[in-house]
Amino acid sequence: MIDKNSQEWKSVPFWIKLSMLGETSRKNALRREYSFIILGIIALIMFFFVDRAYIGFAVGFPMVAYSYAFTTRWMDKADLWGEDENK
């Protein structure tokens, strides 16, 4: 669990706090990251085989997945997930 009341969390950059606004654990963050990867693959398939109008989804979902991946790895490096997280 993320201890959002700790002194370490208060010194985290704003963009990390914004990215982890609804997250409570590393496991949930990874689950959301993988969900966006799957949605991106589905949107890419739809872009190529259904309609070219899906370009926004085909680009947007992987960008969000990358954002989650980057933020999650940043928090891993800073060791902000808490004691009880299984890494």
C-alpha cells in the first residue's frame, strides 16, 4: 500500500502524485498498465482491419500504458510502494 501521508510521498513530484491519484498498490497499477496494453492492441487491430477512425485509440491507449509503466518503475526506484508489496 502506498502511504500517502508519509514524508517521502510529500516530496514526490506533482506528476507522480497525479498519475497515482487512484492507485493504492503496485499490483493494481500493473493491472491497469496491462489493461491499457491489451486495449491498445485491440484498437490497433481495429485500426487496420475495421476503420481508420480508430487511430486515436490505437495511439492513445499505448501512450497511457507507457505512462503507467514509467510511473510505476519510477516509484519502484524510489521505493514508495510500502513494506507489504510483493515486487
